[in-house]
Amino acid sequence: MAEAHSAVAFSFSITHEGWDVNFDREVLHLVWQSGIRSWKKRFFRFKNNIKTGVYPASLHSLWLTAALVTAIHFVGYKVPFDLVGKVAPYLPGSSITAHLAGSFLVAVLLWLFVIYSIRYTLKLLLMYKGWMYEARGKGSSISSVTKFWLAAVKLLSGWSTPMLYSFQGSLPRLPLPSVEDTIQRYLRSVRPLLDDENYARMERHANEFKDGIGVKLQRYLLLKSWWSTNYVSDWWEEYVYLRGRSPLMVNSNFYGIDALLMHPSKIQASRAATIIHSCLQYRRLIERQELEPILVQGLVPLCSWQYERIFNTTRIPGIETDKLVHVQDSKHIVVYHKGRYYKVLIYYKNRILQPCEIERQMQEILDDTSTPCAGEEKLAALTAGERTTWARTRADNFSKGVNRFSLDTIEKAAFVVTLDSIPYEFDPAHPEKLDNYGRILLHGKGHDRWFDKSFTLCIGSNGRIGFNAEHSWADAAVMSHLWEFVISEETMNIEYGEDGRTVGTPEFCPAPVRLQWDMSPKCLEAIENSYLVAEKLLNDVELRIYMHNAYGKGFMKLCRVSPDAYIQMALQLAYYRDAGKFSLTYEASMTRLFREGRTETVRPCTIESAAWVKSMEDKSATVEQRYKLLAAATARHQLGYQDAMCGKGIDRHLFCLYVVSKYLEVDSPFLKEVLSEPWRLSTSQTPHGQTSRLDLKKYPNCISAGGGFGPVADDGYGVSYIIAGEDFLFFHISSKISSPETNSARFAVAIETALSDMKNLFTEYKKLQQHKNGSA
């Protein structure tokens, strides 16, 4: 057995004849290689940090500067202020040695001065956000200021190829808006949701807050914005995510689905091996900082901070608050299959195992007929249940012995893989199969995903794939970037044989090691109780995945409307028809134009969108009136989205003011009411096209169906959507079965009808304009 083999790798005993030492050369060689790999990683990490620290210059420019300064000095010309001549007398050695050392020292100082002047100039330039508000596309013109800004940014950032974290030091801080501006934006956002009496009351509370305690709270928040890198992110991570005591499953974690239009292999072990290998390649790109940073419009960098914790990260439960633990390196993954956990090594001689080698490991696990230990099958239900219960059970039963060792193995793994015993099915003629596919990834059986892990890779018995991701360490855009890389890597660089197996000849295949457990009756009871909580939660979820193929982004662009604004208006119309009223709507927007930025809330339910929705339900409204109202609504939505991206949002500012008020033990009726408002329609767009390595025109089927999340409110909907290429839209709609107000299938029909009505509106308006032009 592999366990026994490891246990006797090195041993010694004392006899009457002296010392008796036994060791296994093979295992010690593996230990030696592991140490060499760790030191190499430290060295390259140090080297990359230096390269990142001096970007946009390269280290070669330092040696060039040193040679130039030395040559100028020894030719007889004085370096500015005769710095070499002033420094040399204070250096030891002969005159020539001192002048050489002085030349190098001055060159380094001059080089650093120039580099950091460029970096801070770039930082000032990146504070400008006027380009966000200017029209782009054919027939659009940009201002002279933006043209000058574009040229300056290109000049200062285009010296060398950037690494993943090259722009981190040049990204500006998230600006803190004034309380007055935030209050004005807030009141405007709630106007369509409140009648005159309630709006007047809210306006009174808001003004009292603005002129009263808000002034004091803003001073403290201003101090935090000066002192910290980002005044929102640390509090958002702690109070929204880590202090939450409710189950992560459904409530927090999200999922992602395979590219449905392609199915490269139906063999589970083979597909698992290639996807695992691609994930490990992505991890190596991050470790070496070779992953290209995302540049908006090919020029403006997004913050890459969240990529640091995508691998080797676990959320550890606590009594009052959880914590995220990230280890610098992990040489194994953990695989779950039929109630059993396995440790799987992923390196050999400082290289990642090849797909054919990983496939053999996966096949060994699939062929294993051993039975789970007592409690092992449903162990992960602890991560799906209440956080405080899991924290207490962990402290009582997993703090020592074999349980601690096995739990440590899971938590320090690069990621977790689940080999499911059921197929993940997609059939356009049977949409319920895709719904079930989503449910499998969102919650599974409630005990077969390690919900604490940064992500769990899920492989169906038919080779379809997906993932379940924990949310606190990063936002969905980061996970979707990994997913896009994995799918494109498989499409472009990984080959399968005619039999669906991976190609290649295995060189080394370390056997998977079963993790061992020793559960007490009390621990088994805790596992079962957590499973009952998880089972009740997952049985209350209704998920509908709607694939819209009547038209997509291509038609929306012809209408000269932002695709996101177009879809959000469709959701507003669908919700109004479904619920008979408007509701506070959440749309996630990113703030990664700023350092350590995460998300901000866009509020799509506006005065303009409400007016348009009412016109669509008013039979007396003309096509022209509806079109103009829709144009105003989409323009207002686009402005709100731009404001959110530029740090002029509403909700994160009010959230931070609320946190300050709690620290100061000050009660604010206004903040309490704002923070308690339910988001009955919570939406998010899954980004696509974050990597430039894949040409969708060449590989049109390589499009992910996106992913989804659970409902945020008990009587609301969670809607995630992805604009998949030019002709497809996918909507992932979740709600609770126990709520009489919601029904995911019904809402999907409402979305389909709204999208159809919007297309008809644009078509009729175009015909109307053509008729007018023809008459003229």
C-alpha cells in the first residue's frame, strides 16, 4: 500500500551492535526533488516581483543606464549635479574602483527615479475616467482630452510585455464619493419603487442623515480611504462573506457549466485528466505571472489581485467569523468518488503530470471497489450546513490524529475534484435535463462537493464537466477566466485518440492514496444533522436554465444598444409582468479599474426603465413612444453602469458608512432601512472573451453556457446570464419552491416573451422610419 510505503521511507533503531538506519532511496529522492522545486519557485517568485516592481521598464534598462552613466563619467562629462564625483570619495577602494562603484550607485538612483516617476504618472493618468463616458464604435468621435490621454497611456505602458501583476502599483485607489452625491443617486434609484408618501419619508430620513451623523461617518471613512488600498474590499469580504453564518451551498457558492455545443470525450477519466491538467497549467501561469493581464479596450488594466487565491485556498469555519487560508504551494489535489476521498500527486521531477498519467490515476479511483469509512460519504455536508456548527464539529473532532491529517490534506490541496456517478446531460428537446445539470453543479447531493474549497471541479460519468466555487476569495469573473482558459486549451492544444482516451505514454503514475477517517458517534451525528440542513435547502431550490437562440448580441448591436442594457430592460419587463410590480434590482458591476477592486451594485430599476415598461403594457402607447422611452432607459442604465465602474456607485459607499456606524455604536434609521431592503431580483452577467487566445469565429462551438447562483431573497429570483457569441443567450434562473410568489419556469417564459416583444419593437420602429423616409 502507498500509505505503508511512505511510512517506512526513513527509520532507525538502536541495537547492541549500534545504529541501524533504513531508508527508501526513491522516496528520499522525491523529497529532495520537492525541496528543489520549492526553492526554484521562491527564486522565480522573487525575480518576478522585481520585474513587476520596475514595470514598465525592464531589468535590462538598468544595466544600460549603468553603462551609460559610467561611460559619460569616465569620458569626462559630469553626470547631472556631478553626483558621481560627490559620491566617490565616500566609497572604499582605489580611485578607479570608487568611481566605478559611484557610477553604478548613481545610475541605480537615477534609474529608480525615472521608473517611479513614470509609474506615478501612469497612475495619475489611470485616474482619468472620461473615456468611459464617450461613445465608441463606428461613426463615434472622442474628445481631444481623451485622444491625448490615450497617447500618453500607450507611451508609458507599452515599453515591454506586461506580467500578470505589472500594473498593480500603477492602479489608482477607489475614490470615495461625497455623501451628498450618493444620497442623490440613492433617492433617484428608489423613486419608481415608492409612492409619494413613502418617498417623502425616505427623502426626509436621507437629508437628516446627510446633514447629521453622515458627516461624522464620512470623516472616518475618508481616513480609511487614505490609509487603506481599497476602502471597501476588506470590509466587504469580512462582513458580507466571512461573517455570514448561513450555509454556503445555494446561498453563496456559484457554479459554471461546460461548453454545451462540444463534447470532445465521453470517457470520464480522460476528460477529467485533461481538465485537471489545464487547471494546473493555468496555476503555473499565475505563479510565474505569465498570464496576460486583462486590458479594457486593449489599454486600461484591470486589477489582478484576486488571481492570487484561485488555487491552494480554503475557507476555514469559525464560531463568529470564517477565515481564508491560502498556502503558497500545493503538490496534490483531492478527488472524491462514491463517498471516498483520495490524495492524488500532480508533479513528477518538477513537471506537471501529463494528461495520460493523470487519466491512469483517475481510472484507478473509478475502478476502486473499497467501501467508504463510517461518515466519510457525507463528510462534506459539514461544509454545506451552518457555519457555526461546522466550526464546533471541526474543533471537537478534526483537531488531532488521523482526522486532522486527512482534513489538512483536503484543505491544502490545489483544488478538489468530484467524479460523479451520474451523467451531466444536455438535450435542446428536453430542457429539464439542462436544469438538472445546473442543480447537480449548484448543490449536488449536499454532501459531494467540498463547499469550503476555492473551487470543486465536477466531472459527470459521460465526460461533461462543471465547477462549484466558493465566493469570498474572488468574484465570478476570475473563475470564468479560468474556465474560458480550460475550455480553449482543450479545444486548441489537447488531443484525444479515436477511442476518446488521452494520447501519450505514461512515464510515472503515483498511486492515489485513500484518506483515512476515525469518526466518533458525536461526529457522525453532526454530519447527519448538517446533511439534513443541506437536504432541506437544496430541495427548496427551483432552477431553470433557458437557452435563447432566436437572436443574440448580433441583433442588439444592429439596434445600437448595449447588450447588457438590452437584457436588463428585458428582465425589468419580465419581472413586472411576472410580479405585477417593480422591485429593487441588483446587478453586479466590477470596480477592478481600481486597486483591489471587487464589485459595485448597478440598480437597473430606474425612473426611465419603469416608464418604458409601463408603456409596453399600455395599449394606447405608440411604437415611436415606446422606442424613445426604451432608448432613454438603456442610456440611463448605461450611465449607471459606467458610474458604478468608476467608483460612483451607491451601495458600497452606504455599506461602509453603516460599518463605521456600528463601530462607533451610532444608530442610523436611514442606513438601517437601506441595508435591510431585499433584492428580489438579483442579476449578474457572466463575462466572456477575457482571453485573446481563442478565436470564436474559428471555434464557434467553444462557448460556455455560463453559470448561476441561488436566489438572494426567499421570495425573489437569482438570474445569471451570458451573452454567448452573436446568436445565443443563456439565462440561469433560480428561486425557492416554498415561495408562492416565484416560479423559475414561469419567469423563463416571461423573459422569452419580453425578448420577443423587444425585437418586434425595434423591427416595427425600423419599418416606421423606412416608411417615413420613403414618404419624404
